[in-house]
Amino acid sequence: MPILIALNVLAALVLGVYALHEGLLLALYARQRLRRRRLAARSAGPVPEPPAEAPSRTVTVQLPLYNERYVAERIIASACALDYPRDLLQIQVLDDSSDETAGIAQRAVDAARARGHNICLIRRENRKGYKAGALANGLTTASGDFIAIFDADFIPERDFLTRLLSGPASAFADPRVGFVQTRWTYLNRDERPVTRAQAIMLDMHFVIEQPARSDAGLLMNFNGSGGVWRRSAIDDAGGWQSDTLSEDLDLSYRAELRGWTGVYFADQPSPSEIPRDTLAFKLQQARWARGSARCVRKLVPLIWAAPITLRRKLLGTIHISGYFIQPMILVLAVTSPLLGLLSAGAGAAPISAASLIGLLPLLSMFVAHQAQGRSAFAFLRDLPAVVMIGIGLSLSNSFALIAGLLGTHAGEFARTPKAGARSHAATRGRYALRADWTTLIELVAGVSLLGISAYLATSGAWSAAAGAALYGCGYSVTAASQLRLSTTSAPSLR
């Protein structure tokens, strides 16, 4: 009993710290918006646009591909459509594919080259280093002083490079800026509940957190796609390294600790594709959790040894360790119902306190949702899916986090399947994923927690019963959606 109480309280306190961190970022975001509104109100009229200048910076656009047959042609066409002088632009298609994507990419590159584009297809004999290895290999022949990166599921807007790189108002006008990250938007956001839920969770990062970190001068991360790097910053920071599965987080922090600055460009959207089902999202999240754990092992000592302010050290550490909330959710899911069974109300106080503080991330999601002109009704409609997914994936994310912390190597970079503009029915059975052993544990946990909830309800312990029901529904719904997809899809084609 004392051990259960201690674990429960510890998990609640840790979750409280991360929730307060989210509240701080929300406050910074709100202060920044208020300051901009005051400045706009004081101005006599609209600020005149600076005179347009012809682009002069050389750029290499890198398009890393691995088995992306549904979107490979689209991203190549989008890169070729960028409104940037061809004599300053090089496009590299970094294709490590082992399926028919290789032929699709080759034909698209040949056609683009015939139209006069400076584009090349770079293939490797193996996937050594995965995405980081492909990017590093491409740099050996890159001609640009700036490197733009787009994953296969992105569709960059035509003016992307000119907005970020041209004229005195360029995001890189300050020579200390090492990288610029833009705001992700989602092509298939409103496709179904799982995509809407993901978008709400991701918006908290791209609408609230990244602008707050950038404007406040905190350590921030490059998100791996939809951004531009200064080539000299990559080289100075030690280049792309594959000892973590989060090469973007790793490089951006190493660069900032070397004195470079990261800038978030919120006004430039980068349309992309969200995973279309729970299995794909779970795969992506597990990879991010494992990668962030590897970055914690690697970067936290560097952060605290660096000559930067205590605030940047502390908030940077909390930032890169964000997936630590996953095992804390799991601990609460296990200990709270057991405490309710052993002693009615014993676990209620810390859970209630954690729940109240935990409203801060939900508030941040809501503010991000409304900042994009989306209705409160839509947020409330999708909130149950957000909560269910957030709880349901905590088990697999916890396993991935522990593997990243304790493992001797980074692990395999498991790609997230993309379907392009095709409907779910059209893509069923293609690049499908199978539920794994964690799905069975999620199902058992969910059913068990629902059973405990029913027992607690009959005993009159309504508070403990409600908590157990919430966790039980999260694991059960997540597991059921994975099993449904596994039984209606063809074998995995990773």
C-alpha cells in the first residue's frame, strides 16, 4: 500500500511539472500575441512591405524517400514547382526504397530533368543511418548554402523558399540563425476522428509551443521537415548523426548549444499528411518516444555543461524529455484503481490535483484550435478522441521510451505509411500495418480496468470508478481500433 501511494503521488507530481511547463509556454504565447496587438494598434497604418529583392542564395532541396510509392511523384513535382530561380536551386531525391518507389522516383526525376530542372536521384546500397544517413550522404554533393528538407508527405507552397530566403526581411537575415522551422498544417485533418485528434495534439506544439520558445529565446527543435538549414550550421554542429532516431531534435539542439539560433516562422504553412489510422500513429509515436529518449541520454549532459542561462537549460531539459509523461500516465492507470480497491479514496487527492493541473495542456490545445479559426464545438466533438488516444498510446510509448533509455543502439527507423490523396478504401491492404504484442497488453489492460471500474461503482467508490473507467476506455478503444485495422488489412509491407 505505501509503495502504491508513493508511486501514485510521484506520477502525479511529475505530470504536474510538465503541465505547468505547458502553462508557462501558453503564457509566453499569450504575452507575445498581446504585445503584437498593441504594436499594431499604435502604428498609424499598415507597415509597408520592404522592397522585393531577387533571390541570391543558393539552395539545395532534399527529399528523403523510403517506400513512398503513393506520394513520391507528388513531392518531386511540388519541389520542382517552387518559385525560385533554377540556377540557384538544386533538388536531391534521396531514395532508399526497396519497392517500386525507386522506379517511380527515377521516372519523375528524369522527366523533371528533361524540363530543365537541376535535379538528381541519389540511391544508396543500404539504409545505414536511415534518414540521418540519407541526409548526410546527400550533403556530400549538395551545392546550396542553404538546405531545405521536405518529407515525402509534404506539399511545399510555391513561395516557400522566396519567403524564407529573399530580401532584407529574410528569416536568415541574422547570420546567427542556423535553421528556420515553419508551421505544419494537415491535408487530411478532417478525414476522420483519429486525424482530427492528432491535429489538435500537434497544433499545441506548432501553434503555441514553437512560437513561444522561438520568441522567448529558448532552445527549440527543428521538426525534420518543412524547414531550412544554413549549411554552415549543420557542419559546425557536427552534421547529421544516426545514433538517435530523432536526428532533427539532435542536430537542432547541438547547433543551438554551439551558438546558432533556431527561428520559428509561424506565418509560413507547410501542408503535410497526418497518419490515417491508429496503428500508423502508434508506430510514429513509438519512434518519436524512443528517439527522444536517446536524445535525453545524449543531449542533457551537453545542455547542462553549455554556457547558457539556467532558464534555457531547465526548460530545454523539460522539452526534450516530454515523452516521460507517458510512463507517468501508465503508473497512474495501474496504481489509481488498485488504491481504490484497497482503500476507498486513498488515491483520490493526488489524482484530483494532477487532473486540475492537467487541464493546462487541454487549455493550450483549445487556444491553438481557436487561433486557427476553428469552432469550440469542433474541439469538444473531438476531445474524447484526443483523451482516448493520449491514454491508449501511453503503454507502447512507455515501452519505446524505456528501450531508448536502456538500449545499446538507436533501433530501426520504422517508417510511417502515407497514402497521398487516395481514400482509405483505395489504400487498404497497401503499406498496411499489423497490431503487435503491445496491442494485446493494451486490450487486457483496458478490459481489466473496465472490470475494476464496474466493481468500484458497485462499492460506491464513484471517483475511483470514474478514473478506472477513463483509463480502461482509453486502452480498450485504442486496442480495438488496431485490431479492426489488422483484420481488414493485408500483411505489412514496411
